[in-house]
Amino acid sequence: MVQEEKKDFKNLEAKIAKMKDRKEKAEKLIELGKFYFLNEKYNEAIGKFKEASKIDENNAEIYYNLGVVYESKNLPDEASQMYTKALELNPGHQLASKHLEKIVGK
């Protein structure tokens, strides 16, 4: 079963790599990053979010999601930086604001 899942990830990553539309590619990388995060593959999630940020550097969701992963890895400084970046790009991002307040309040 695990081998099958790895094959599925590789197939999905190969499809994403071939995409021409940059916005769609970034969105798919974000989805894949979230999937890795939900499966507790934090380093892989970080890699996908960073890859997406190189394509769409003004997407607050990317930085918010990076913050969530860093927070889950108990890296509050990195998480705080990502939430701050998300809020710079989208001052109304309520979840980033909530998470940042939680970290700063520690």
C-alpha cells in the first residue's frame, strides 16, 4: 500500500511539473503541500509550498500554509515570519492573524 501511495505522489508531481499555466501550477503545488501536511510529511510540504512561492510570490495562502507547517514542527520564529508575510500580502487574512497572535502570546 505504501509503495502505491509513493507512486501516486510521483505521478502527481510529474503532472504538476509539466503544467504550463503558472497560476494553476502554483495552486496544484499548494494542494500537494496541504496533502503532505495532512499526512505529516512536513518537510515535503515545506518543499512544495516553497516551490509554489517561487511561482506566485504574492500569494498569501502559501505563506500562511508554511506558517502552519512550521508551527506544527514547533518552529515558532519561522512560523511567525510566514504569518507576518501572509499578513503583509493580505492584511485581512484572519487565520494568519489568529495564528500569529497565538505565537506572539506565548
